[in-house]
Amino acid sequence: MNCSAPIDPAVLADYWLAALTEAEQESVEQHLFTCDDCGARLRETVAMAEGIRNIAQDGTLLMVVSDAFLKRAAEQGVRIREYCPPNGGSVECTVRAEDDLLVGRLESDLRGAKRIDLRICDPGGVERFRLPDIPFDPSAGSIAFQQSITYSKAAPSETIVARLVSMDDSGGERLLGEYTFHHRRTLPGPGAW
Ligand SMILES: [Zn+2]
């Protein structure tokens, strides 16, 4: 490794996800232009992220995404389908062939929360999986997550219930919001109804 100032791995990942500001992106690009070490590390990062993307196809991997990431993705022409069910309510949703990102936005008052978990449940309230300790901006008033687009395009019609819960130090849970997504399949193919 000959690089004297290697780019931070998290910055490389954000660079690939297009989540950097324009100024940050320019400085990374300038560095990559002359640094083979960091170029190789970027390729490793991409390979790892592609691996994660493959895992995401089973639908068990959801990611919380920042508004900055979504804004930048939209600016770069990424087609985003976003649903924002009311807190305590539901929304009819689907995904189309041309969509690149499927995003659910969960509105809630996040002020005062120390740790927030996102629980994904079936309509009977049984938890399918949980994202513990998700990143959030206490003043934002909402949390956005992306569902695996590959999974969604292949998924049958189904209903999922997202729950935001705030965790206190003793492990107690407080419900911040509950949101029901009635996903209806509109693409033909395996699993279609
Ligand atoms: Zn370097």
C-alpha cells in the first residue's frame, strides 16, 4: 500500500452509493484519478456491496436511507417510487419495471428518542425481522427505508406492517408509529397472482 492518505472505507461506500456531496465527490474522484491503491479498494467495496445486494434479494435486508441519499439519487436520474402511509394507517402500493428504488417513508415525532428499532411484521403482528438501532435525525419527523427492489419486483401480493419503536435503557419499547403496506403485484412472472 503506497497511499499516504487512504480514503476512508465508509467514504468509498458512500461514493459508490452516490451519497456524498458534490464537493466530497470531487475530492474523492481527484484522489482516485491518481491513486491505484484506493482504486483497488473501491473495487473491493463495490464487490462487497454487490454481495449485499444479492443477499437483499431474499427480502430480509432492508436499508434505512437518508434524505440526502434520496435527493442525490433522484438528481442522478434514479427512479424512486415512494410511499408514505399515514401513521396508524395504510397505503396501497406496487412496483413497476422501470422503478429503481422502492422507498417507504414513516412519519413520526422522533424527538426524545435515543434508540429506534424498525420492526417488520406480518398482518398478524408476528415480527419477521428487525433493524435494530437505525440511524435517524431527531428533528426530521420521518424515517425512510428502501425495500429490496429485486425482491419487490418478484414478490407476490402481500401485506406488511412496519413498526417504529423507541427503546429505552432498560429495554422497554414505546410505539412511535405503525404503518401498513398493502403491496399488490402488477408485474407478470413467477409468483404473480
Ligand atoms: Zn489513495
